[in-house]
Amino acid sequence: MRESFLHYLEVERGLSRNTLEAYRRDVAKLEAFAKKHGRGLKSLTASDLREFLRDLHRHGLSLRSIGRTTSAIRGLYKFAVSEGHLRRDPAEQIESARLHRNLPNYLALDEVDRLLAVSDVSTADGLRDRAMLELLYATGLRVSELISLELGDFNFDVGYLECEGKGRKERVVPFGRSAKTWLERYLRDGRPGLVRGSSNAFFLSRLGKAMTRQRFFQILRSCGKRAGIERTLSPHVVRHSFATHLLERGADLRSLQLMLGHSNIGTTQIYTHVSRERLRRIYDQHHPRARAKS
């Protein structure tokens, strides 16, 4: 049942490799729980599933991880019923864990300026790093989308790129003049110095191969330190910065959803909380009677 479910997620749902691995681990935990109690997946009851989730909580698993595990369990048993493995769904009444959604961590504008300016653009590596950072902030791409870009994915005349996001869904994302300038400069003066043989990858390592997630994480964190940014940087922080700054300047949620590649606009709505908090701070700082005593 487990392997059939995972095959369904990969082939029919088109889930990413990372998501599939997370689901695989979640189902494996449930199987281990069932085995510990002398049971199999098909014989677990709703009460058993609730006990399993409580057990995860007792062992210190975060609410976010428990929420994902709950989704995996519900998907597993819904699939089992639809395929005739079970007559009744024991997970039907299991509620998703309520998650406290932390506001996204994002950079201030001056931090973005410092981050983008820190690369040594007199070298091929530096030009590549500057182009990657400019594009990341200009588009809000996920790191997996950024490193997967190929030469044919760009339309420089119009100023947009095509990428494949979660669930193998393709989308078109615009980028501005600053990103275009550095991308074209990298193509002209940087990438030729990194080419080793033939590769369609847009961003290349020193070995002439496609940039990896791990290497880009290292580059970003190194640039952050040199720019004097004290917090630990990740590509998602830059993605959050892109979204937050767009929304603060009047972008609508629907357009932002399309650019970020969110399948559900509810995921995008977290950025409205950022804007409301910013408005609250501005009001408190500048309105003459914001703190007036009664």
C-alpha cells in the first residue's frame, strides 16, 4: 500500500522529489508505530492515528512537521479507500494540526542593496554570483528553480523567464532591468570563463557543471557575511524579501501568487500580515495621537 501510494504521488500528482521523500519518511514513521503495536497500516484505527500524532508531539516534533505528517496520513488512507485496499477511511476525522504561522523573515531594502553589491564582478565567479543574487531578488524563485534554469529559458527582449516549479508546473516570471543587465553581462563576460565542454545550464560552477543547491547556499551566506548582514541567510529569505517588498509597493495578491508559483492563494496571504504589521509600526511612529493618553 505504501509503495503504491508513493508511486501515485510521483506519477499522477507530480510531487517534487523533496516532498516525496518527506511523505516517504512520514509513512515509514507510521509503519514503525504500527509494527511496535503488532499491527499493520490497514488495521490502524482513528484512535491509533491520534495516538501516533500525540506520540510525535511528545517526542518534540514541531507543529509544522506534525501538520505535514497529518496530511501524508490523510492522503495515504484516502488513496487506500479509492484503490479498494480499505472500505473505510480511519483518517477521515483526523484534524490537521493547527499551526502558528510565523511571519516570514525578510531583508530591509538597504540590506538587499548591500547584498547585491558585495560580489567581486571583476571575476567570472563574481559575475555569476551577482547575476544569481539579482535574479533571485528580482523574481522570488525557489532555489531549486534558480539552479535548474537553462539557456533557453530566458527571453531577454521582453524580460521574462520560464521555470518549472513544484508539481512540475511551468510558469512565466518577469524580471526587471537591473537583473537583465547583470544576466547579460554574466553571459557575455562570466559564463564563457566557466564553461567546460558543453552544458545548457545557465549558472555554472567552476567545474563547468550546473550550480548545486549546497554551493549556492554557501555563496549566499558568504555574501551575506561580507555585506554585514548578521542573520543567517537562505534563498527563502530573499524570496520572502521579494514578495514583501512587492506587496508593500502595491502589488496585488493574485499577481504575487502567480509569480511565486503558489497553488493556493492562502499560502500567499501570509505576506498581508507583514504589510499590516508594517502599517501598524508606521502609524504608531508618525501619527500625533497614536500613543496619546486618555
